[in-house]
Amino acid sequence: MRPLRFLLRELISWVFYFTGLCFWLKFLLRNRSILVILNYHNFSRYNNFRIKRGNILESDYAEHFEKQIKFIKKHFNFCYPESFFNGSRKRGLNILITFDDGYMDNYEIALPVLEKYEAATIFFLTTNYIGTNRWLWHDKVRYLISKNILDSNMGETKLKEMNLGHQVKGDLKAIVAQKFPEEPPKRIMLNWEEVKDIHSRGFRLGTHTTNHVLLNLLTKEQQSDEMKFSKYAIESLIDNNCIYLAYPNGQYNKDTLINMDENDLEYGFTTESGSNRSESQKKQLKRIGINASDSVQVLLLKVFKN
């Protein structure tokens, strides 16, 4: 079914594109201001694929990504949330790029492109993993799937459940802990020198908590610690305020919003799909999931339908 779905989506996106979707999108928004936040993660061939999953240890699709950013630069406006919400936003479609987790290929592949096209971008860091060889739990699962140690359907189903805010049961955690190599195959996360270089080039940094845990499953105090220590690690490096938080797997609750106020975090980024307007809640910003492997036509279709 995957090849059929891929071909159908590509066909629909091409039809819309060549019937003037971009023109109509700009025309419809000519008197309004919309903030669309695109949410990327990494360039892994496992996560970014068109028909068949590839190797999680290989990064790819640099050309596709540059085509996406070049297209956005040509037709729309890049914009940070402060500019959008303080009234200095432009009419039409304003775009913010975000990268979650803190992967090394964000630095190797995305950074040169983002700098070339002066793209407003926030990199969200899971700070206890930055500067280490540690892997996030979902990457361990996908590595074991790619090695045929875990069943693909079972593993991806559990990850989807986690994305919906459900806690993963102990039996799968035990299997992953036992089967994943004691020494990870390679470093896949940023180090602090790379993070510092990203910031020195004018891009923004945000917290993705210290350990990438589901905030809705923690106590208020535990949530606060996840925010506070991650924010401190970032601010110690950049000598600047960190005011952005992306909720791991998009999960948060009322305690999260209270903790954000107490920790001077002004903007919260969800995984709820959609666009944002001037009256949108700053701590509940919607984002649209994008893959680096998406064609420009598919990217435009994703934006249009939201």
C-alpha cells in the first residue's frame, strides 16, 4: 500500500501545483497574516523516505531540503514568533522552520541551506543528549527495527501510541535496553560546539526538555525540572534568554503551562497540525510535520490543507 499512497499523494500535489495552488494561496491570504510553523526532525533515510525506509545511520535529501527552503524564500516570508505576535508581521503567509531533538545532521545538512536563504529557524535541544553519544529511545527502537531485531509494525505502532501520550510498557523497554548496543554505532546528536556555532550564525535555540520525556506523565515539579535545567544549559552557552519550548511528542497539560510562566518560557510548540493567527495562544502553537524528502509540491499541499 505504501507505493500506492506515495504515488497518489504525488499525483494530487502535482495537480494542485500546476493548477496554480501557490498563486491562490497567496491571493487568499493577501489581506491576512498567517504563521505556519514547519516541523522537521532529521535527515535519516529511515524517517525520511518516499516508498521504502532506508538506513537510520544514513542522512540524505539535502537537495530536496534546499528546494523546499528556496521555494519558501521566493514566495513567502520567513518570520520568528516575536515578530508575528508583536504586530510587525507581514501580510500573507509567514513561515518559521523548526527542528526537534538536536540531531547532528541539522548542523551538517540544514544549517548551510538555512543560512544561505536567511530562513527563520529555531533548533529545539534535548540537552542531556547534546554532546554525548547517547541515542533517544525512539531512535534505538528504529535502529533495532532496521536490524530486523524488532518487528517494524509492532515498533512503529508503539511509537505512535507514545506520540499520542501513552506510556510505553516495560516489556518493550526491557527488550530495547537489552538488544541495543552498549556502545552506540555512531554519534547522531549535536555537540555543544556545533550548537554554539548555530547560534553564532543568528539562529535561535529552544528547549526540548532535558530528557525528552512525556510531560503529561510527570508531576508538576518533575516537569519544572525538565524545563529549568534544559533552559539553564542553553542559556549558559549562549548568554541569552531561552524563551521557546517544544513539548516532546507534543504532550503537555495545565501544569506545563503554569511551569512555563514560572520558568519564563513564552512560546510553546505542539505537534497539533495547523496554522496560527495573531489571536492564537502563544504556548499552544500548531506545527505542520514536514519530511526533508517531501517534494515542493507535497510541502505546499500540506501547508494549503492546514
